[in-house]
Amino acid sequence: MATAAAHQTARAEADGTADEAARTAAYEAVFDAAVAADERIEPRDWMPDAYRSTLVRQIAQHAHSEIIGMQPEANWITRAPSLRRKAILMAKVQDEAGHGLYLYSAAETLGTSRDELLDKLHHGRQKYSSIFNYPTLTWADVGAIGWLVDGAAITNQVPLCRCSYGPYARAMVRICKEESFHQRQGYELLLALSRGTPEQHEMAQDAVNRWWWPSLMMFGPPDDESAHSAQSMAWKIKRHSNDELRQRFVDICVPQAESLGLRLPDPELRWNEERGHHDFGAIDWTEFWEVLKGNGPCNEQRMAQRRQAHEEGAWVREAAAAYAGKQATGASGAGRASGAYGASGADGASETDEQADQPTGKARA
């Protein structure tokens, strides 16, 4: 069953099965065959409840991370050293907001509302990436986040463009293109600092020292401690394990750091000819779990700002809902008027059209 046509045929056969248990088994067989054949699962397709809940958890965490991730860098927009740097940083922060919206929309296709996801975030029932609970102490941190944090994100997210769930995979295509820009922006910023004054070089090195290990933690716990990784890979939500992606990231960063003239803060980092990869030191997983529990340097600050921004934006959401309601009422009224007066002459239709336009005109004013 390696084609979409065969997939549809099997679905039709499952629909014709009377026994519920047999029908569920048939649906599951169709689902498994589609995943095995690298076909996309779409919102209207049958999927196991566990698959759906795994996607909601992962996509929600990803969306929350994009929205919370706006905070550390937005802190530097008003203090950027030049107009060019400010414009670049503003564009990047706006991109992150857009990524969050793409991902919330993808999660909504699974039957969960955006309000529900945000409520869970605000009450600590859903997580975001631990990396965003670290402070941005200097301007060089903006570069380190772009090079390391966004570089890690790209390493992790490019395989998601082949995720088995269609809406998530399609959202990731655009997100990864924009994240690639962010990574290059960070690299270029660090390069300028590294080649600047001794003080600027030291600032860049300090930022890399502080962001290197948290960036390695972004890929999640080791494979033998990851509760979801194996099943997500079986479903082809993920394509590579946490440790595989982490190793790939280290191998990419080593030559880039040499080009930047900066050191990666790991005395155990060295090339292993036998493995064909770089060996690197042990990660402090105690720190990782503590940050996830809410004990990181900026956990409380990040969540307080997120809740405040959500509350202060309530009027925008209410205004948008009111406008949408007026538009819907106007369209409904116009439709009824067309049916009632369409054959009576132009005068009746003209009066009704004018009335239907009134809510739109008021909203624009």
C-alpha cells in the first residue's frame, strides 16, 4: 500500500466494515501503511489518538518557543548600535511572531484551539524551549542567539519539513527559510565583533561561552532518557534522534567557530577520526531539568511578560472579533436581501446594499 490511491481504497474498505473494533483496526492499518510509504497524514485523515496528542504537544511547544523567544532579543531593539542593526533585529523578531502563528494554526487543524494552547502555556501546563530562560546580557548575545540558537533550531527543524503530518511539514518549509536568514545574521554580527576591537572580541567570546551549552541542550535529553523520541520517530514526526541531531550540530559549529576566530568552551572537543565526528564534553543535564522545572534564570520573568502582553492585547482580539462579527452579519444581510429583493428592481437592492455596508464603514472609521 505504497500509493495514495491504495491508501484511499483501503480507507473505503474500512468505512464499509460494520464492527467498530474491526473498523478501527482497518483504519490503523491504513494509517500505518501511509506513514511507512512516506505519505502525508492530513487533518481529515483518521489518526491514532496518541499520534494526535503527540503532535499537539510538540507543535504547541514549538509555537510557544517562537513566541517566548521574541523576548530575549526584543530587549535589544532600542539599544541596537546602528539603524541597520535595529532594522535587522526588528525583522527577525517579527519573523518569530509569524512562526508562532503558523504553528498555532497547524495545531488548530488537530482540533485544539489557540486559546486553549495559550491558556495551558500561561498556567504552566505546556512547555517551551529551555533556551529562552537565559538572559541576554550584552549586544553580542544577539549574535550568539542567531548563530547558535537559530543554528540549532535549523538542524532540528529541517527534517521536520518531511514530517508525516502535512500542515506541520508545510509550515516548517517557510520557517526554516527564515531561520536560515536568522542564523546568517547572527554569524555576521559575531564576525564583525570578533574582528573589531579587543573589547568587542572579548564580548563575542563571552557570549559564545554562555550560549554554547544551553544550545546543545536544545535538542532534548539523551536518547535513553527521552520519553517521546522513539515513538515520534516511528511515526515519522521526527526523522532523527536527539543525540544524532546534537552531534550534527557540533560538527557544523566547529569549523564555523574557527572561521569566526572564536573558541567553543569545551576542552574535550576534538575530532575523532574513527567515528568521523567530533567528540565533546558531558552536558550538565541537572541544569537542563532545573530550567525545565521553572528554576532557570529568567523563567518567571519570561512568563510574567507573556501573560502581561496577552492581557494588554485583549482589546485587539475583542476588536477583531467584533469586526469579524459585523462583516459576517453584513454578508448574511446582503445575501438575504439579494434573495428577497433581487427580482424586484434596482431600488430595493441598492437600499439593502447600502445598509449592509454600514457596519464595514463604521469599523473603518
